[in-house]
Amino acid sequence: MDIFVNLTVAGLATGMMYYLLASGLSLVYGLMGVLNFAHGTVFMYGCYAGVFVFNHTGSFAAGLAAALSAGAAVGWIMEKVVISRVYGNHISQILLTTGLMLVLNELIKIPFGSNILPAFQPEALQGSWVIGGSIVIVKYRVFLIVLGLIVAVTMNMVIARTKLGMTVRAGVQNPDMVQALGINIKRVFNLVFVIGSALAALGGALMAPALGAVNPEIGLMYQMTGFMVVVIGGMGSFIGTAFSAALVGLASSYTAYLYPDASTAVIVIVMIIVLLVKPSGLFGKGVE
């Protein structure tokens, strides 16, 4: 029972780390239909920005703010220069964002090199609670779980109940109609892409302390997992993405304990099973 509780908490924390990466994808890919293969790179930039500022200032909040700013800036430039020219063209999106990924991965090596950059948890979130003598609850994992749930609920409400969310949904389906109503759809899409990129960078800054170190390849390592989480949860559903991330995290945690070599493969297996049963994902309705 004690092992089960420990694995469950670890799995939920891992799931929320996946969610913080996938939430930006859910917004950009699931809602706008943009295949951004540089999303993991934005996540990596968030890792570096958050870790660098925290290591030099000692302020975790400043590190998170730096990550959000870096992600928003990179996202704004990407959308203005590249993405805005290839909406609706998935082949061009894949080719151009893959090129961006390669370029941005090399650029980060100019100031930081290829070496591992150590990442530390803030002092207030270090350590763990011991319950009953054998159940160990790591504080930082609980922090990730709570924050991930807050982000999931908040973003779902923004997309489902605000003018911005309705405008984006309408703009994806009928951009000419939205433009005719006097709404600058290009500006709205740019804002959504910036938010999605900022969320990815925030996920990077929050995941780095849990991993203990970052390197230029970290974005590539987690990008595909992020895509699978979005597909399992359903396109454009933040609650679905959060549920999917938790499911994937738990499956990985339990599998890693029983069969360590299969902890990555289980994510693919879960995705295949879900898509066979419900092709649109657990909570997805897709974009008509």
C-alpha cells in the first residue's frame, strides 16, 4: 500500500510535468491546427531561462517570470516571421518548424554550450513529508500537481467561456467571417501562439528543478510525449489534456516500478488503445 501511494504521487507529479509541456501544444495544435515541431525547443528555452535566472538571483518567482518572458518572445517572433505564413498548410508547418527547431537548438549553445546546466529546487519546496513512517510525499511533486490543476482549469475556462476563446474557435473555422466582424484575426492568432509558447516555457522552468539538470536536447526528449498527451486527451481540450497527462504519468510510474525498460513504451500503448476505442481522444471533439 505504501509503495502504491508513493508511485501514485510520483506518477501524478510526472503527469503534471507532461501537462505543463502539453498545455501549450493543446492550445496551438489542438485548437489552431498548427503543427509546431519547435514547441519542445521553446520548452527548452524556458528551462534555461528559469534555471539561469534562479541560479543567479535565488528567486524562483523571477526564474518563472524569465521563462514566461522568454517563451512569449520566442513565440511572438516565430508566429510573426514563420507560422503566420503557413496557416492551414501542415507540410510547410512541419518543414519550417523543424528547421526552426534545429536553428534554435544551436543558438542556445552559444551562451551555454552543450554542457549540462544544474537545476535546483527552491528551498521552500525542498524535502518531503513522511506519513506513517513509510509514505514519502515529495513537496515539489505536490507543488507541480496543484499548479498543473490550476493551469488546466484556468485555461479551460478561458477557452470555453471568454470572448478570446470563442474568437479563436470561430477564427479557425471561418476566418473570413471573423475578419468581416471587425476582429483582427491575425492579432488574435498571434496572441494565442504567444500564450501557448509561454506555457511551454513555464513548463520547462518548472520541470527543470524536478529533473535536476538541463541540456540542449531536453526539448527533443519530451516533445513527442507532449504530442501524445494531447492526442490521447483530445484536440483543444485542456481538461482532456490534464486527464491524459495524469493517466500517462501514472502508467509510466507503475510500469517503471514493475518493468523499468517498458516505461516509455507504455505511453505509446496507451495512445494506441485510446485511439482504437475513440479516435478523437478521450475528451476531444476535434475542429469541424
